[in-house]
Amino acid sequence: MATTASTLPQRSLYKCWVVWENDIKKTFYSYDSSGRYPVENPDEYGLKGLQKRVVKQYPEKMKKAIIYDNQTGKKLYELQIQNRQWVEVGHA
């Protein structure tokens, strides 16, 4: 079943809360399947895709990014910019 935008917050395995350099906050959700073919490991696929889509794509515009397990709410990663590089400041 395809994941629509309206069900993405409930169905995603991960979410990423971002603080932009202008202090605007936004939440992104993982896509845990390709929609075209089955994936072997939805956890890994969703997490790597979320990191690539958000954290690696916009590093110069973010101050902070926190990745959570969307099912439990547990914080998995907390990243901050230092000297124009992402630094992991927390990992569960």
C-alpha cells in the first residue's frame, strides 16, 4: 500500500525535527518503502533515506536536527553544526 502524505506521520518509522538557522522548526518523516519494489530492511532504508533527504541535503541552512523513533518517541540522534560540519552530540 502506498504511503500518502496524510498517513505519513502515523506510518513512518522515523521522524526528524529540524531547527533552521532562522529558528523556524519543521518535522520530516521517513519513507520506509520505495513504493516501486520491496525493500529488504525497512528500518535501514527509512533511516538512511531520511538522513540523506534532510540532514545531508541542507546542512548549511540548519542549526540542529534530532532524529526520533516515530513509534516510541525515543531520541536516536542529535546533530548540530560546528565549524560548518555536522557533529553528533547524542546517540541512543
